[in-house]
Amino acid sequence: MATLKRTMFREYDIRGRESEDELNEHSIYHIARGFGKILRDKNITEVVVGHDARATSEAFHAQAKRAFLESGINVVDIGLVTTPMSYWAQYHLKVKGLCMITASHNPAGWNGLKLGTDLSKTLLPDEIKELYSIIEQEAYVNGSATVRKVEIFDEYVKDLVARAPITSKIKVLVNTGNGTAGLFAPKILRAAGVEVVEHYTDVDPTYPHYTANPDGIAMMEDTGAQTVANGCDIGMAFDGDGDRLGITDEKGATVWPDRYIALLARLVLKKQPGAKIVFDVKVSEALPEDITAHGGEPIMWKTGHSYIKSKLAESGAALAGEMSGHIFFAQDFYGFDDALFAALKMLEYVSSQNKPVSELIADTPYYVSTPTIQVKTTDEDKYRIVDQLVQEFKDEKYRVIDISGARVYLEGGWGLVRASSNTPTLVLRFEAKTQESLDKIMDLFKEKLSKFPEVSTDWDTSGH
């Protein structure tokens, strides 16, 4: 029986440290063998296999290919790509199976897999559990198959650029934090006619400056500073595998996703009045307010790219976005999260407005809010703690939205606590109409969390 660490099998993908007891060539082989069984059970005999630029990704990619071939699954090898490029390849090549070797925005020393059995739809929690069970029993299937290598970048660029007309000159600071997107983002933006200033676009899997994650303060503050220093109209930051987008205005201020999604929603609603817009529980109340004010229908849903993608398809929405910077366009696109496409659409909107980004953002509603906050705990305890807090807030008669943790409405604002699907942390965020109300809400959450000895008292506001 194959024994792999259960905590690597997360809500909608697999992530672990590159180590002997977590992710290594042996464990990757068994995961791909187990997934081969799931594919064969669904009569899928072909899988797109790609990898990011992490230190172990090429070796893991080779093991995944070997496992699929032994399972009788034909491999379409697209090589070194961003995660969105792997989704795009499924549509372009008409292949339902997907295996992308990536740890997305996680720090150096981590890796993982995003697995799918339909076009750009990654596994959901019950399917991840099924995969673990197959591996545990080594209930694999055997067969023989072939490999074909396909280069997709040129066609991908043509497709994206054709869907986002940029009508005026824009100078963009592009920061990829030494992640995989550095190989592609500057080329795509230049192909769209944009003037690009590159920052940390050379690939270095050690992430020598900071983790390539635009949900983090370090990357966004640096992006803002470089935007100002280089006289750019906008700053754009991309995470390690190119599916998260961060924005700064021309003055260097971070524009968090729940504010720039409002601008993208306006672009969508101009073309499709009354469209539905999906977003996750971490966003500001300003976003549904602005969507409604511009004639759209706001839909709040669970955090997590698989959940948001499913809700987008189920509701027939035109656009979806998460506070973490995952943006999903269904209008004139395929409905998956592609930070490079979202960047082009943002530039399409900005180029049509004849105003600086800071003025466009100032036109949206505003609340006092915190960035995403991380509080360390354990993978074994995090869900139990959140369940207890949800029940406690309900017992105290607060209004609680519990689709993903607890978004608790209090006097003048709200607070959120949920379990991270990727790391052993609790994720918190707070918002209110005044700083005084915000401080009161945060104090209440600190008091409740202090009752759990397994929860750190150190709140990390550097992002998630």
C-alpha cells in the first residue's frame, strides 16, 4: 500500500513541501497513477501535462508522464507553462484530462499538482478524497500509451490579444517575482501594443526577493515603488504560476482585487447589461454595491478557484473574481482564471477611460479594511476551530454567512475567519465604515481566537 501524507491532499489540489516525507518523485508517481485510474474510469484516455519553473517541477513532470503512460493514458506534453496556459491547451487541443505540476503562489520549497477531468475544471473535495483512497490501496490500472509534445505559446498569445483591444498607449510595470510568468507576461503585453518595464522577470525558483504572490504586501509594495520610479501608468504583479493578478495605480498605491474587480465588472456590464458577477466571501462590501449600481447581479460564494469556477458555470455569470487575485472571464473567454488575460482586460478598460487608474478607483465605493491576515495553526486543527467559531457566532445571534468559514456582520462592518485550503493557517479579514468600528471587530475576533492554544497570537498581515 502507498502511504502519502494526507494533509497534502487539500480541498481542490495537492500541495506539499519538496521533501522525503511529502512531495518527491516517488509520491508524484503514485499521485499520477491514482489519477490515471480516475481518468480511465471516466473513459478519458488523454491528458495535458505541463509544469511551472520550480526547482523540482521538471523532474516531477517526468514522473507524472511515466505514471500516465503505465496507466494507458496518452500524454500531451506542453512543457514549461503557466497554469492558465495548461487550461487553455485543454480547449485548444480538445483534451479533457489535465495534470499541471505547480504550487501556484506557495513559497519556495513547495510544489504540487492541479488535476482535472474536464475542460479547465479541477478536482473538487470529494474527488480529491477518492484519489487518496485509490493511492492508499494502489488500485491502479495498467496499459500502454504514447507521448506527443505540443508548443502552444504562439497560438495562445494570438488568441488572448485578439480578445482585448487596447486603444491607447499605456506604460506598464510588470513584476513576476522571479516566477514562471516572467517567461510569458512581458511578451504577451508587448504583443498587445503595451510599453513594458520588466521587474524580476528572470526565473529563479529560490524566490530571492519575496514569494511571487500578489496577495502579499511585500510584492505589491515593491510593484508600487517600481511603478512610480519608472513613470508607469499602472503596475501589474503576477504570482508564481500566472493565475493571480495584482494591480497598483500610477501613484504606487495597491489596488486590491475587490476594488479592481469593480472596474472589470463595469467593462463586462457595458457589453452585457444585467450580467451576474460572482465573487468570494473575502471581498469588500464595496464590490456588490458597485455591481448593483451598474446594473449587475452580485453573487457571493465560497473562496477557492474550483468553487468559484463551478459557481460561474452553474449561474451563467459573465465574470468571477476572488480577493486573492484569481479572475475568471466567461464573457468572450473560457471561464478559467488567467492573470495574463485579466491584465489585458484591465488595460482594455483603462485605455478606454482617459483617466489615470487612481481616479478610476476613487470612483468606486470605499470602506476601511485590512489586507488578508494569516494566523498560524495546524492542518489538523484549522477546520475544527472554524466550525466552533461559526457555531459560537450563530449562538450569539450574529448574522453569519457560513458558505466558507464565517463572515460575521457586526455593528458598522464585518469580520471573516476561514481555514486556508493551502497552508496550516486561519485566514482573516476585517472591514468597517470607520477605523474605530474596525478596531472593535478585530478585538472581538482576537478575544475569541485567544481561547484556542493551538492558534498563534502573531497575526501576519503580509498576505495569503
